[in-house]
Amino acid sequence: MDIKAIEYHVAGLLKAIGEDPEREGLRETPERVARMIQEVLEGTAYSNHEIAQMFGKTFAAEENDNEDSAVVMKDISVFSYCEHHLALMYDMKVNVAYIPHGRVLGLSKIARICDMAAKRLQLQERLGRDIAEIISEAAGTEDVAVAISGCHSCMTARGIKNTPAKTVTTVFRGKFRSDDSLKKLVEIV
């Protein structure tokens, strides 16, 4: 990420909206914004494959675990930025389920995968697909489901300004595609 270019363009944006980037309250704003962008868009530096490798720590599944059992993690909080407006996508909750095939992911790794995938300019639909792809590779299973519920400030703070609107997206892979009882594991309520 080119931090100096971000600083330069933020100063230009401030000028373009009629502000003086040299006034006291704005003097350090370009640097602050550049550091914020570097932090909140950290995921752009990594491919889905690289994220799967970073957070792919697995453990042998218990002997009594079989392909009929699922690992489910609900209400993972993330935020992202809409690639259309650079607007905040917030109050996002991600539900993830997968059926282990001999290996299970460390639980914190599931949340870390969701967080890192969200740290990109994103569409909610793509975010769900990215998380499913990463979980699938990291856990070594095609049987993955992801459901996301979130608010988009491009809908709530501008345009139509419909503040109660939430967007729900789902991704079903493997056994989750055809088994309605498995789909319910990630249901957003």
C-alpha cells in the first residue's frame, strides 16, 4: 500500500471540498487517514489462499466426530467498506458452519479469517464467497456455509437513508447446498 500517495490524495480531497489541509485541525489528517486505510484495508495485501495459509491452523478431529457433525460459529462481528461508495458496511454479523473431514480449525482462526476477508473494499456477496473459499481451503472441506447480515451506510446515511434496512447474504457449498437442516445452522435470526 502506498501510504505517501494516500496522504497526497487525502490532502487533495480536503482542498477539493474547500478545506485548508494546513489549518490546525486538519494538518495531520492526511497521515491519520493513510494509517487508518492501511489498517482497515489490510486484507487487500493478501489473496484468499494466503489468508487460508495464515489462519489454517487445524487439529485432528476427535475419533467420534464424523462427517455428520458440523462446527458452527455465529455472530462474528466484522466491518468492511463498500467498493462502490467507499462507505462503511457495519453491524455485520457472520455465521460460519463447516463439516470437518478429519481436521478442525482453531476457533479463533474462523473469526480471524472473517475479519481479514472483510478488510478489503468489498461487496457483501463477495465477502461471503471469500470467507467460504478460505474456510474450505483452511479446513480441507467443501462442506461450508456462510451467512452475513449487515447494514450499509450507502443505504442508511445517504441516498434513500433507510436506517433499519439490513442486507442478508448466504453461501452454501457441498452438503449445505442440498440439506435444508444444515442450512438452518447458519440462519440469521
